[in-house]
Amino acid sequence: MRTGYRSEISVHHDAYATLRVSLEGGIARVTLDNPPVNVLNVALMADLRHLLTALRDDDSVRVIVFDSASPEFFIAHVDMTLVDAPDAFDRFAADLPDGVNVFQALGELLRHQPQVTIVKLAGTARGGGAEFVAAADMAFAAIGRAGIGQIEALMGIVPGGGGTQYLAGRVGRNRALEAVLGAGLYDAETAERYGWVNRAVPAAELDGVVDRLARDIAALPEGVIAAAKRALAPEDLSEGLRREHDAWAGQFARPAAERLIRGALARGAQTRDGERDLEGLLRGLAG
């Protein structure tokens, strides 16, 4: 057990600009706090990558629970201003595994984390946010409050951060195509029925359900978590991720994607009001 490292993380958790981190009883609780809508921008990407990398070798942490400081948004989606700054994420390029882009690399980092990772979804997760949810080991969604969707098709692109691969593994090809091409926002009950999340839970019970599970897992005898994660190892998605990246990059380069993304930003995307019905906003641009 590396108690010195544990202390370092605990003392310096305020060094994260977009995360609040606390450690207790073998559980790291990570609250995403990147107002106004927790967009996955360079700052949030950097903090998540740094935290996950730092925790990989901390044997005192057995479970990581993610939630959001915003009651409405978990992770809205990838920062749409990428259309004006396509090289903004290049700072992460040197550390990428072969064959994946920076957004896929974040999902793969989460998917291969040695700790058990749990998302507490009490708001909306679209696009890159939905990909993050699907990359985690488990997700629990608040009935009446949670929403999840792959909205990229309405921007003229397809998911490019692992979403096609993670989603197909969770819900099957037919429902993955429905989610990707229908580009709708799925409520907690439907997401549970499809297998997108583990369980839909009454909003008032979400904290208790996730906390009990996290504590039960963290209290397991030494070696059990590692053994279970070895036995239930993540599937090798390298070929699928390459196909996904090529599809995403090819669409992102088309004029329609630029027009739709710029139009969405001009009409209020990435603001609280605009994000409440981002699907409707984008469908209005397509008409």
C-alpha cells in the first residue's frame, strides 16, 4: 500500500481545475466541475487523464466513483469549439497508444483502469459524455433526471471517442445503430432496458445505491477485484477503434459538419439553455 502517494493525491486534489477529488475507505470520489455544462474540453480532458494515470498505481484505491457538480449535466459532449481549433488537443498526442485518437484514448484509459469505475448519472451525457459513461465498468442512472445519447449524427459526424464500439458491446449492433443514427436522448429506464446503463434508480436513492455498492466492493478481500477484472477483461477493440476514427475524421472534414457545429454554437450550444434541448436545436439547423 502506497500511503505516501495516497496522501499526496488527497492533499493536492485542489490542483485539478475541473475536478473535485476525495478519498475515503478505498474509494476515490470524483466530481466533474467544469461549468456551465461540463463540456469535455482540453482542461477537463487533461484533468481526467492525469487523475486516472495517477490512480493506476495506487493500491489503496479500489473503486472510483464519478458524478457531477451540475444537477443537469454529467458531461455535455466534446467541446464544439474544436471546429475553430482542431489542434487544441494535440498536446496529448505524444502519449497516445498506437491506432487511437485522443478521445478514444481517454475511453480506453478508463476502460482499462485497474480500479472498478462507476458512473453516477444524474444529468445529461451526450456524445463524448455518453462515451465516457459506456467506457466505465458500471453506470447507474437517476430516473427522471438522467439522459444519455450519441448526438454526433446531428452535427454531420459519427461518434469518434469509442462510442460506436462501446455502445455495440453494451446494447448490440441494432440498438447501437438506432442510438447513433436516431441521435435521440434516452431516459434512464430506456437506457437500462437497452443495457446502456446497469440500472435505472429513483433519483432520491441514487446516492445510496452507488455508495453501498462502492463500499461493498472496496471491502472485498485483497486480490478479488484484480482477479475479477482479469477474468472479465475488456475486449480488444483496436480494429474497431481504427474504423471508427476513420469514419469520424472523414465526416469531420466535410463542409456539412462545420456548418452544423458553427450554427449550433451560434444558437446557444454549450450554454445551459441551449444544451437543455440540443437535439432540437441541431434538428432545426438541418431543416
